[in-house]
Amino acid sequence: MFERIVSAAADSRIFDLIKVDYIVSDFDQVRAGLFDAAVKVLKGKEQKYQNALGVTLGAVGLSVEKYDVTYPAEAYQRYQAYETGDASVYNNQGTSSRVVQRKGFTFFYEPLQASSYDSVLAPLGLEPMVQFSIYLRMQYQVRRSSLN
């Protein structure tokens, strides 16, 4: 199978084939770190809302705890050019024929956007990497503050 892939790639003038495996062996440590960071964000927001709005929030419970992993292979998007190019080709007899180039496809890496999250622990560098995320939803009950 590999020989057929290499031959097909060479026929298409592709000479560099690279396979990358992303191996993550410390899922439990990553999840624990994400959870600790998310709790800090929740506590900070709780304090911010209490200070800004003058209310007391009582925690009712954690309603959602969702972890997610995005591998680089899942973050590539396919793009096709809207317009195609064409050209007229003249032969030795002076007649022309029209050559239309097919719309090519390309792929680009689109990682998770940091702006979608309250906190980012390790911002992406130049290379694709495995991205982990956590979504926590906490329920609170607003308690009446005593008026002075």
C-alpha cells in the first residue's frame, strides 16, 4: 500500500511525505491542571460579580464538567478557490485551444481560538499541537445582601 501511495504522490509531483503522530500519555495530569485553572477562573468571576453587583452568590452545584481534546488532524479545514484561471494555448498551426485550470483544494490549520476561552494556559506556537479544553458550568443562587 505504501508503495502505491508513494507512486501516486510522485505522479502528482509530491515528493515529501510526512506522517506525524501526536501521543499524549499524561491525560490525568492535563485534566487535573485544567480543572485547577478552571476553578480559579470560576472563583475569580464569582468574586467579581459579587463586588460589581453587590450581591452574595451561594454555590448550588457544578452542573457541567466537560473535557475536550482536539488533535491537529481535526483542526485542518479545506479551502477551494472561488475563481479558476484559464489560458489560450497556440500551437504551430496558429490555432488556439483554451485550457481551464481546475479549482484546486488546499488545507489550512485552524486551531481553537483563544478568544473563545476565559483562560489559556499554554498559547500555541508556530507548530500544530494537541489542544485540551475544559468547560465548567457552575450554578449559583443569589442571596440577598444586608442593606446598610
